[in-house]
Amino acid sequence: MPLPFTDQADRDLAACVEMMRGGSKTFFAASRLLPKRIRDAAIALYAFCRVADDMVDLGDSIERSLKVLHHRLDRIYAGQPENTVEDRALAVVVQRHSLPRHLLDALLDGFAWDGHERRYETMEDLHGYAARVAGSVGAMMCWIMGPQQAVTLARACELGVAMQLTNIARDVGEDARIRRVYLPLQWMREEGIDPDAWLLSPACTPALQRVVERVLQEADSLYKQSVAGIAHLPRDCRSAIMSANLIYAEIGHQLRRIGMDPVNNRSVVSGKRKLWLLARAWLQSRWVTVQRQQPQPLAGIAYLVEQCQLSAEAAMEMTLPKPPRIESMLSMFERLEMQRRQSSGIPVNRFQR
């Protein structure tokens, strides 16, 4: 059993909760359904991720901010975190759950892609970006909950990717106003939209709506696919993840209801609707079953899952008794034979020759 949080860690966690209240309301609502042993770790993880995101977005130099963040992770994984609440809280999570470092490094890679305003030609390219900024978080949450099988981690990553695609569809207008576009450029061109020209004067047209609908359909497919992994989670964690699935998918449904105009309107799920979805998630999570035939994971998340498997195998090897070296075994047999011969009156030097 992992050690409980110390008094200092509890104070750090309380500070992290306050950070979270002003961030993702969907995450906050879903996290309240998690058991405390998982909720504490999820809050600490979210706080660090949010601070890191703000640091890259608001810093004077992307490279300098990322260098500092990687150094902070070095110290966290060395058990000597910086004197900040989010670093100390994350260090406890890393120690308690042996959280793989590559997942946090992937998240920082995604932040770097954002900072350099990278664009994505195809949906597969967009999967790679979403895997880093959101799929990595899904994998970390899954790891903290306990399941470390490849199939469950893959479904968790895909849920994160689906959420990021929903964010992209919802925020088309907001991103355009800061000269950013995350929609697949290939899809835009297929609809006769020149991305650079469109950014000069963003408008919601039927062509743009068709591109956004395709992104939402991709997200919907991944929401459905990710449900297959929920049955592998601990029972007391399933409703929280199901609620995150349903509430985020509802953002896309609401976008359709308001006329599919993400340029001039922002899709918002009301508090009343969230409560209904939370109740639905609680009921639905009790009926999910393990599926024998699991869909193939996205290519964009493969490296995250593979590295997690290597981490899990390495952790298992550390806990298993090490087989004795062959030299040690031979020496042991030789000593035993010498003792036997001595007790039988046989000269030892004859055996040694």
C-alpha cells in the first residue's frame, strides 16, 4: 500500500485544489467522483501540468521555459523537488506510483509544439500532437489508478486524444483570433479553404463546418473506442472516467445544437446538463464489461504505450528475486563438495586437483 500524504503534502494538495478550481471545470467535476487515493494524485498531477502550460505560454522564451521545466522534472524524479507546492505534490505522486518519466516529457514536447505554432497537415499528424498534450495525461491517470496493461493504457490515451480533438473543434474561433489553426490542413484544402487566407479573416462557412464535423466525428469514434478500457479500471474509478468521456463528448453535441459555429460561438455544457451526465455515467459505468476483441490503438499513441510497458517490466524485474549468477552457483557447489569430502575423510587437495 502506498504511504499516506504527510501534513506538508496535504497542505500542498489543498493549494493544488485551489489552482484547479479556476481551470478545467469538467476535470474538476469528474475528479470528485474519484476515490480519495486517486483524486489526490490526479489533483497534484493536474496542478503541475497547468503551471507548466502557463509557463510555456506566458514565458519570454519557449526554450528557456522548457529547459527550466525539464530541470524541475529532474529534481522531482531525484526526490529533491523545487520548493513549490506543485513540484512537491508531484514528487509524492512519482514516489508513490512510480510514474513513468516519459509521459511527462511527452507532455512538455506537446507544449513545445504549441509554443512553436506547429501546424498539422493530416489527422494522423494531429493525433501525434493530441497524444502528447492529452493522451499522455490519460496514460498517467490510468497508471495511477493501477492498470498497466497495454490495452488499457491505449484506451486511456485515446480518450485523451478525443478530448483534445473536441477542444480543437470548440476553439476554432479563439485559436484563429491569435493566428493559430489546429484543424487538419489537408481537410481544409479539400473543402477549398486556404488556411493562411482564412486566418486573415476567419469566418464560419459551410465548408469550415464540414471540416469541424469531421474532427468531431473522429473524436466521437475515439470516445466510443475508449469505453472498452473502462471495464479494466478499478470499480471505484470507472464512473469518474465515464463521466469525463460523456461530458467532453457533450461539448461536441452542444456545438452541433448551436449551429456548428465555433468561430462566433463557444460550446458550453450547462451545470444542470453536467449533473445529468454525471448520474448517467455512474449508472453506465456499472454495466461496462471487458471486451475480448479490442480495437487496434492509434499509431500516434503507440510510443507512449510501448514505453509504459518497458517501465512496467523494469519495475517488475526490480521486485522479483534475482537469479544467482552462474559463478556463484558453481562456487557454492564446490564448497559443498569440499565439506562433504572433508567429513568423509577424503583429502581436499585431491579434489582440488
